[in-house]
Amino acid sequence: MSAEILFYIIVTIILIDFIIDKILDSLNASRFNDPIPKELEDVYDDAEYRKSQDYKKEVYRFGVVSSAFSLIILLGFLFFEGFAYVNEVAGSFTENPIYKALIFFGIIMFASDILTLPFSYYSTFVIEEKYGFNKTTKKLFVLDKLKSWGLLIIVGGGILALIVWFYQLTSTDFWWYSWIMVTAFIVFTNMFYAKLIVPLFNKQSPLQDGSLRSKIEAYAHEVGFQLDNIFIIDGSKRSTKANAYFSGFGKEKRITLYDTLVNDLSEEEIVSVLAHEVGHYKKKHIIVNLLASILTTGLTLWVLSIFVGNELLSQALGVENPSFHIGLIAFGILYSPISEITGLLMNYLSRKFEYQADDFAKNTYNSESLISSLKKLSKSSLSNLTPHKAYVFMHYSHPTLLQRIKNLSS
């Protein structure tokens, strides 16, 4: 195979991925005006349903424009040898493979982020603002971006530097060392994400003593779940959308409630949401997801170790002398079909886990409160009640609202 053929294979993969994605988006959009299922008729009144339809359509149209822009930029970069140019720029600073890779990816990542910044701004301050979701100030928007860049430089740059270092030391055996390092990072992040990362962006406060905490603790005691860490997070400073999540394990496990969730739901409904989250822990979903993430990372690194040294990968992107960072770019695109397959499997597993967590909540608390909470959360986020089955299969990590309610009602 020649470098030219490989180049067009890369372009073909990008185009096929885009076309499939847009077909799925179009199929999903074709269902926006479908009648609401009988089981969900009480989620919206007529005015709210029209508002949800308008929101979905606007987000869909915006998604088409933003993704088409990204496609044009990427194809332009490929056809005009943009990666080769950035590689030359990085090489003008240093020929050290680690520093060169850091400069190369730094230019790519920051340029990409700056190019898409207007779309992010429009989504936040025009679309989300128009439909009453946005609470982010322009100052907070800028601060979030700067903090994200800081994390990218420190964490992302550190991981990349170590991987390139391992490659320089061990050649194709680098994947073992990289896998061990990334695994340690994944486990550490799962353990301490709420303590180390979240405080950079949000304020977390322990749930105060009162009837809500008493009900949560009584439920946790009843199901044999030791829960000392219950926190409220100030999600309302960015959006009106509500959420709750479980993080950590062992002594570091905690449940975090968005203040919007506490404000929107009754105490019974909040406990039912927590019962669902406890179900994930009791059913070992946290551990299974962690192991699945580690295994897929290992698979990716192993396949990368086989191909990254092939000079055709670099030559396909216009770089004659093979290098790890150029090969990594080409490999990432070529590997995307496999990533899609593993992503589908993970989504299927995730949807199965959601049913199991719902069943746990139904059997240990009650289904009525969870059903009403799911309906309220769907209403507050103007969510799509009639998604296309193909779109759900490809993209949903959770069952649809209708599927979950049918399961909870059975």
C-alpha cells in the first residue's frame, strides 16, 4: 500500500463517519413532531411541548453547521498538509521527540479550540440563553476555558510526555508501560476526581442536617450502604439543568447532588434518584465500567504499538520522516471504526446497567417517585421524548424515558 492510498482511506473514513452521523441526526430530527406517547403525556403541556420542539430543532440545525465547519477544517488540513506544516513549526523549536510532540499537539489542540470557540459561545449565550438554561456569565465562561486549558497542559501534556518517553525507551513495548501508567491515572481520577478536579470549577458543600439528609441516611442504612459523604454542588451557576452522580469507591465514595436537582424535586423524588445511584454501586457497575475502560485502553495502546512506527502513517499526512506524534494522528483516524464498535458495546452495557439500577430503586424504595423524578428532569431539560431507534442504539448511554418508565411500571 502506498502513502497516497492510505491518505484517501483516512479521508474516506472521516467522510463516512460524518455521513453516518448526519443520517442519524436527520432520522432523529424526523421524529421531533411525533405525538407524545400516552405514558408521557403529562410531561409537557402544549406550550412546553412546542418549546421543547423548537429547542430540539434549533440544536439540530446548529449541530449540522458546527459539525460541517469542523469537517471542512479537518479536510482542508489534510489536503493542504497542515499536519506537516505544524510538525515543521514544532521542529523549528526543538528536535527532542518529547518536546516536539508536546508543541505539535499544543498547537493542534489550542488552534482547534480557538476555531470552535465561537460555536461554543453561541451555544451557551444564544441557544441555551434563549431557552432559559444558561446561567453562565461571560467571566465564568472565560475562566472555565482558561482552567480547562491549564488542565490540558498539565495533565494531558504530562501523560503524552510519558507515553512518548516510554516509546523512545522501549519502542513497540511502550504500550505495556503506558497502559500501567494510564490505568493508575484512571483509578486515581475515579477515586479523587471530586476532591481534586471538581473544586476547580464548582463549590461543593456537605448536605446539611434536616429531613432530606435524614431520609437519605435512613434509606442508605436500610439497604446496607455506608454513606457519609453527601454533597451539594452549585450547578446553578452555569445551567438550570439538574443532575446527580456517584463518584469514588471505598472510603472515598460520595454522592453529589446538583442544587438545581434539590430545588426541582421533592425529597421523596431525590431519595429515589439516590436509590438509583446506590443501585449502580451495589450492582458493581462502577467497577465493571472501570475495568472496561482499562481494557479498551489496553487494546487501543496495543494496536497502536503495532502500527505507530510504520512510516506510511506519517507519509500519509505529508511527513517523510516517521515520528510518534504524526503516526498517532493518523492512527487515531484509522482506529475510529473500532472505537465506534467499542463505543456501541459500552453504550449497550450502560443501558443495561441503567435498567438494573432502576430495578434496584424500584425494589428497595419505590418506582412512583423515580418515575415522577425522571419526568420532571426530562421536562426541565426539554429532552426529546420521541427519539429514533437507530439514534438511540448508536448514541444513547441511557434507555429512553419511555423505556425506563415502562420498565419501572412493570
